[in-house]
Amino acid sequence: MAVVLLLAGCSLPTDPPVDAASSSPGPAAPAGSAAVPVVSADDALALLATVPVKGRAPRTGYERETVFGPAWADVDGNGCDTRNDVLARDLTQVVLDDDGCTVLTGRLADPYTGAEIAFSRGVSTSSQVQVDHVVPLSDAWQKGAQQLSQAEREALANDPLNLMAVDGRTNESKGDGDAATWLPPRRAGWCTYVTRQVQVKAGYRLWTTAAEHDRIAAVLTDCAGAPPATPTPPAGTPEPPTDGTVYPDCAAARAAGAAPLRAGQPGYDPGMDGDGDGVACE
């Protein structure tokens, strides 16, 4: 008999098919499913300043299970493997197997694309939702993890802060890219994504390359800083409203010389901000 949670769920690409689950009430979420603390963009910028900047070390010797331990161990001792802990944390409408750990079905609001994904455990369906290492393990290996103890590397591989349930295809497109070469397609997720990377790299004494550091710094500065000044409109154009007026559409905002409109400015309307990046009518 399966059990239902109101929190989350998912499984590995190699999981076998399962029978349909019932809707009977279930136990509480696994202990490892608690939310992780993600700092503010300002704090992440300050933390980034403590992360060394170096070149990549050779990838020589990298074998996932040899240097980072077997995938999805139960490192917190709660009886559930790390993958199911993360899925239970990140998915909603979760149905668990009667072992209280294995996620059979659930729904994911994908942080990388913004898409809503219905997850169902099975050989051909489990890979639709994957658990991503925000700092890829290969990247970590080339940027300081070789100098960590085996126990520290296994902790890094299973750290909830470094793990997110995401769209499988998008995760596969990321590979082992760092922030200099890959950021999520959904721009609104960049701040949280790079903030987690900074926290992980600082916490495990890893470093960044110069290009990676500069890209992270640019993203965090955009997240934390004041919006750039709106370009001065041509002479003779109407002034933008100062009384909270919202333009009916972007055409009207442009005709008034007010575009682009940034969050917090008079006339800004989230409904005109198609990509959710805080700038409308770009």
C-alpha cells in the first residue's frame, strides 16, 4: 500500500514500474526533507569574496562512486536515501511507497524552466525529474575537492544545499558546466542558483575560475543592487506616471517614453514582465 504526502516525491531512472498508489493518509515527510537555508544575494556577494579564484585542476582520478561515494547514500541516518529526501522536499502532492521513503508520484514546479512536471516512478518516466548537483561533482573535483577527505566529499555529494529536483532534460544539458558556461533557462531562478553555488563552494573550501567568479558576481550584483537607471527618453515625450498608474500595455509604456519599466518604478506591472526578471517592456 502506498501513502500520500502533501510535500514531494520522485525516483531514479532505473527504478522498476510500480502499481498505482492509493490515497490513504501517510506519515510525515522524511527527516531529511527540511528546507535548506539560502542566504541573501548581498550575503552571497560578501561570501563570494572569500572564495579563492584559481585555474582548474586536472580531472585525473575522477570517478563518481570512488571519490564521492555511492550515489544517494543515507548520510543523515533517517532511513531514506538522499535522492528521496530531496524529492520529498522539492515536489508537492507526493505519494510514498509503504516504506515511508520511496516517492512514487508527485508534482514539480521546475526551478530551471518554470514548467510544471508530473512525476511518476517507472523505468521510462523517472528520468523526467532528476536531482541535480548545483555544483557538479566533476567541477568540484577540479576546484578543490581533491584536497578534501573522503568523508567531506561524500557529505558534499549528499548535501541538501547542493541538491535540487529539476527537469531531467535541462539537467542533462547542463552537464558539469559551471556558472561561466551554464545558467538555468529561467532567468528568475539565477539568483538562488548562483547563491547556492557560492554557499557550497565556500562551505567546502572550493574555488572558482576567474570567468566563473565574474559571472556569479554579475548575477548577484544584479540581484542585490538597485535597478539600473531608466534611459532618458527623447525630448518631448510624456513623463511616466508618478502616482502608481499602470500602463495598459507595453505599447502605451513605450509611447510614453517610460519603457523599460523596472519593478518598484511607477507604471511597472508584473503582467507585462514576460520573463519574470523584474524588467517589463524590454
